[in-house]
Amino acid sequence: MADVNTSYQKSSFGPAFLFIPSSQRQALAAYYEFCRLMDDIADEPNNRDPLPQLEEWQQEITRIFNGTAQTPLGQQLSPIVHEFGLSPDRFSLLIEGMRADVEGKTYSTWEDLDGYLYRVAVIVGLATLDIVGIKGDVAQTLAGQLGRAVQLTNIIRDVPDDARLNRVYLPTQLLQSYGLTRQDILSGKPSKKLAQALATVDERARLYYQQAEETMARLPKLKMLPCRLMGCVYAQNLAKIRKRGFWFETPIKLTKTEKLKGVFHALCKTMWG
């Protein structure tokens, strides 16, 4: 496992992290490393035993909070959760979401999907805001807006990759409204109907991005840097997918240069916007 206190420096996001206090920077790096690890456990095709691994991490969360963590990452997280007031659900709900991924859970309605979005994205936003010192109702609002926007972007972008893992996140309700079935999505082939369905998801995501931007504008600028950074880069990725008309057989992702432009935009908006 990489040193979580320095691994962020190797990412495109590294320059932005330099603008926040060291203690927050290290806490965010450790928490995001936990998120990345859970995602790797759930998404690695060759991982034959993801559920026992997730269960072991669920037990490690308990140990993190009572000071008996056994893993190097858990030992790094243990003082952080107390210093920044992170609650156990910032970890356990994410694990629940990863378990749903592994089990291939499907979602009948938008309301069903929203429960998943909360577990894998909104809760990450809440942990981020805990660390930067934003709590209460405004944290719930912003994490809900930005977390849903980012995860809906992921769902749109990753339709081909998810299909290869036999996963479909688009609600059955949405698919049926465009004459689509789950098997149509699992085929991995783009179609006009699928493009129309993804455009509908895009509309929801764009509204959430807009709402999140309005909320962030009312909060301390530097505290919003990690959130604004995430929002800018993911919204930029969604715009690239939109430009392609939601017609693609492999995920459309930003190049390193494009991502750096998003980071620069977020920095400018934070410092001078």
C-alpha cells in the first residue's frame, strides 16, 4: 500500500492539496485511500472473495474507533477519526454500498438508487466536510448535492465497465421508459435509446452540480477547495461525455492535461472567484 500521506502528490489533484492545512491534507489522503481500497475490493474482477474482505474491514472499523486497529491504514485512521469527529457510518455505509456492488443489487426506482448514492457518495462528502470543518445542515445539503452529482457521473461514464462486471445501476423504471431492458445494458453496445436514457441521468446530475455550486458559494472558500475540485473535474468529465452524445463503448475519461485544467479552474475559482 502506498504511503497515504504522500500518494496524493502523485495525482493530478496534488497541487490543490497544498492549499489546505497539513493535518487536513493527511486526513483526507487517508480517508480517500480507504475509499479507494474498498472500491478495489469490490471492483477487481479477479478478486474471488470480496465479501469476506469487506466484512473484515467492517470489523476493522470497530477496531479503528476503539484504538485497536490491526492494519497500517487502520492505525493511520484511528487518531484521525477522533481528531476530526468522523462517525463510524462514514466508513460502514460505504462498505454497505460496496457489498451491494459485489452482490449485483439492482434498483427499481430513482428512490431505490438514491439509497445507494447516499452510501457510496454522499457519505464520502460528509466525511470530507467533517475533515475541513463544515458540519450540520449545510454539510448534509452540500454532501447530498455534490455526492449525487459525482456518483451519477460515475454511473453514466462506467456503463460499459459495469456491464462487464454484470452490473446495471440505471433504475429499471428509467430503462422501461425508453424501451430498454437490463440485458440491453449488459450487451455493452451503445444505442440511441441508451443515449437518451443517459441524457436523462445527465439532467439530474447537472442540476445537482448547479445546486452544489450555489451552496459552496456561501461557504468559506478555502474549506471548499476539495469539494470544488471534485465538482469541477467530474463536471468536466460529464461535459466530455455529453459532447459525444452519450454514445460510447468504453468509458470516456479526462486526459491528465484535461484534469489539470479542471484543477486549475477550481483553484482560480476558489482563490479569486
